[in-house]
Amino acid sequence: MDHHYWDDMWAIAGLRELGKVLREINHEDYEWVIKLHNEFTDALINSINVVRSRLGIDYIVPAPERVADSAMTRVIAVVWPTMALPLDNPLVRRTLEVTEELYGLNGGVVNTHQWGTYGSYLTMNLAHSWAILGDRERVSKYLMWIVNHASPTYGWAEGISIITERGGQGDEPHGWAAADFIMLIRDLVINDLFETPTLFRGMPLDLLRRGVTASNVSTIYGFVKSVSAFMRGNEFVINYEGLGKPVGVGQYELLIDSPVTPKEVQCDGCKYEVMTGNIVRVMHGGKFTIRILG
């Protein structure tokens, strides 16, 4: 029996999120749960390193008993949806790279050891993972494949035939795939998995140039009434109305992953700080317009 690493990743994410809840309600089990989370994370990293040393590799395989196979498409859960390991751990990016090198095909990813098809939500998971890491070009490639393989009613089979590029395996429409697509689009607009909600992380440049608008977006901090953005040359403009991470009475914090390197920033209704990596930190009272010039 294999001991799949992705199950460990889901458990680690569950303990982390449980810890957040227990902290908020000042529960006596908070410290115990965080201790268990840290021990579980250390055990996972130790196991991965033992296997890496034995196999002479620089990425995560599906299980200690296995080498690289197409179940790698499940190990990408290390980023989305679990964020089980720190995102700056070199293993994280390298695991995504090896997965697409070995099992990427024509813009999608394939599951050859079990289904013999493209994986609809597996491709969405890879796109989502690259979005979290901020790789707009890869997100654009996978998002194009996802949209091109949707049914007329925007549904996907679990597995899509490599030959016909139509439904080939599993349920159709597949509820998991539909949910993953919705979460992917939501998080490209505003991602609240980070410590501070982040706007347009990983959003493809071609979509920003066409203009993006969203309304009544649900986040853990409440609804975002409206957000719109467009990019024209080296100018990036966002109009925002909604909440964010509370940082004081009537004050909220957001991060913007700017597609242009900020050289000048003009903000109406907010204070801002230009940080590293094209990130702009915004402090606002619920509504602002920001113009970033590259």
C-alpha cells in the first residue's frame, strides 16, 4: 500500500486551518493543534528528503514507495489547494516543473497510470498553483486549455480523452472540476489564502489588457462589492470597493501584484507602500482607485 504524500498535505492544511479557528475563539486546544501541525510538517519534509536522497532527485514523488509517475499531478497539491510547505521552498516550484515536463501535453496535464486521459481539474490545480507562485504566462497557457475544453454549458469531464479531446472518464459534468474553475477565477481576482488578501496574483496579461471586472466576490473578510482593472502599456489601474484585512477601525489592508514595475503610484482613497517583487501594499477605508505607472 502506498502512503501518498498528497494525503499528508491535506492533513497539514486541515490542522493549519483548524489552528486559525481555535486561535480566533481562544480555545485551549490551539497550542496542541499547532504543535501537531508542526510535527506533521517536519515528518513530511524528513520523509521527502530521505526519498530524494535515495533516488537522487530534487522534487517530490507521489509516495515514498514510488518514483515519478503521473500521480505527480496530485502532488501539485503542495501548492494548491493545501499550501502545505512554504512557497519559497525550492522543492515546491521544482515539483510543479517536473510534473509539467513529464506529464504536460498540448497545454493540459495527463494521468497515464490510472485514467489514460487529460485531467480537467488536475490541469486547473496546476494553473492555480502557478497563479499562487505568480507565473502569469503559465497560468495563461493552462487557462486557455481549460476554456477550450469546456462543454457548451461550461462543464468538464473528470478525464478528457487525449484522442477526441472530449469527455473520456469519470463524471460529466464533474462537480469538482466546476468548483476548481470557480475558485481559480476568484483567486486570480482576489486571493485570500495569503496572510494579506492579494489582488490579481497570476492574472494573465492578456486578460488585464482586455480589462477585468468582478462584483460581489466572497472572501473570508467579507464581500468585495466591485473590483475592476485594466492595463494599457505601462499603466495599471484598479478601482476597488469592498473590505480587506482589518488593520484598524474602518481601515483595511490589501496587496496588489502589479504586472508593471512601479515607478510612480497615484492613489485616491488609500495610502500605499511599494514593496519588493512588484507588490504594492494598500491601506484603505473601503474604496479606492490606484494608478500604477511602470
